[in-house]
Amino acid sequence: MAAAGDGGGPGPGPGPGRPPPGDLRSVLITSVLNLERLELDLFRGRHHWVPATQRLFGGQIVGQALVAAARAVSRDEQVHSLHCYFVRAGDPKVPVLYEVERTRTGKSFSVRSVKAIQHGKPIFTCQASFQLSQGSPVQHQFTMPTVPPPEELLTQEELIQKFLQNPNLAERYRKHLNKIQAEDVPIDIKPVNPPDIFCLEPQEPKQLFWVRARGYIGETDMKVHCCVAAYISDYAFLGTALLPHRQYHIKFLVSLDHSMWFHAPFRADHWMLYECESPWAGGCRGLVQGRLWRRDGVLAVTCAQEGVIRVEQKPNQSKL
């Protein structure tokens, strides 16, 4: 998978079916996941969106690492899994270098190891496995949850605007929501059952939302859509583990690891249902699991992540 201007492989451009006139290419393709090749297996990535924590967004690191790994395999090989560890906080002031090791190239499976480096030290490690397409009669999957279609739901921006119209909203929370609204996140999100931000009652550690890349990607190498899905998969994922503990103020929340398994072809610029749940939390850690469903009910991706969760012992006060 090649970036614009990088010879020797397919680019992430639109395949058959060009975007309508005036339609914009997804910034995830033109900027975030468009790595600069420095050497055969050495790449440099830059940042598009930095969270309010001023740490690099984990999904960006995962997505860029998968781009680097995908540049080191043939077009016919498709990623089927990746396993990552975040080992240091990323610095948003400097680019990230991605160093790829061609760990194994087999007849059916190939493994590529990626190290993300800043200031001469690794901040992230990843192993991605690729497979040549193989048919099998052994197939099954869970059933997709029944939810309203995205056309019937409000976007995250529309929900925030609705909350801001409440005249009783405390000023500090109004500022917080305005800050979220101003963020240039390149993802479209439509929560199915958005939590009531004014309620501090514990909730079940499950959430459902429709997600897609903002902008046009089109039909292209499936590895491109997998890299975009890797970026999307980390957004609001660990927050699922916080839903039963909303009475506490979060002091520290950061990902420790991230794993993904890719099951079926999909379009990351089409709506997919992200089903998230947290089966366990304890010891200042929380575990979350997720499934990305195509609209036709096909399970496309499975995700899992563990993160550090530290809270203040004193419960929060009402936001009203």
C-alpha cells in the first residue's frame, strides 16, 4: 500500500466509482495515514488530531503502524490480525518514525513487526499478520444487534449542541462540551443510546454507535480500509469501562494494548455498527471488547483493549 508519490505499489486512491464532484477525500487517507517513506522499511508519520490530554491518539499510532506493515507485504496478502502495546506516551510536537521488521514471509501467512519511535525510544510495538485468501467450509459468526439505522439518529455534534442548549448546564461542563465540539476528529459518530451526561448513576458497561471515516475513500486495496478501521477502533473504546463508574472523576485514562482481528471485507467510509462492552475492571485496569458490524449483518472486525484507569476517590457532584 503506497502513499501518494510513493512508487512500487497501489495507492489509496479511489478505484472504480469516483467521488461525486465537490466531494472531499477522507483526511484519514490524504493526511493521517499518508506516511512518508524514508528508507525501504522506515517511515515517518505526522499528526492530524491531538486529544485534549495532549497525548498522541492511540488509534493514529495503530493505524499508521499498520500502514507501515502493509507496505512490506504483497498486494495479495491481507491483514487478518494485529497485536500492539503502548509503552510510552507519544509526543504530539514531533513526528513518529515507524521501523518495520519482516519477521516471516510464508506461503500462506506473513508477519511484520513494527516499532514506533520518538526521541530515540520506542513508544509503541506492534505485530501484524497477513494471509493470502483461502476458502473454508468452516464458517460462523454471532448475530448483529438490532438497532435503529444511522439515518434515524443524531450525530455526536448534534447531541452536544442539544446539551449546550440546556440553560442549567454548569459553566465548566459547557466549556468541556465546547472543547469537544471544536475538535477536528475525522470520524462520523452516531450513538445508538447516548448516555445522559447529567446523570451520574452507574450504567451497564455497554455502548453501541454507528461509525465511519469522514470523507470519501472508495473501492481500493482492502488494507487501506483496515488501516482506517484501526484508527477508528480506538475512539471512545476504553470509555465503555467507565460507564458503571460515572460518579468518579477520572484522573488518568490511557491504553495499554490493542488487538484487532479482521474477518470480512468492508468499507471504512460506510456506516458500521461498533458494539462495545467491558466484561471486567479492577486493579486500576479495565478491559474492553468490540465488534464492528457491516450494515448487512456481517461481522467485519473484532477488537480488544486493556487500559489504565485511575480515579479520585471523592465522587463527582451533579453537572446541573
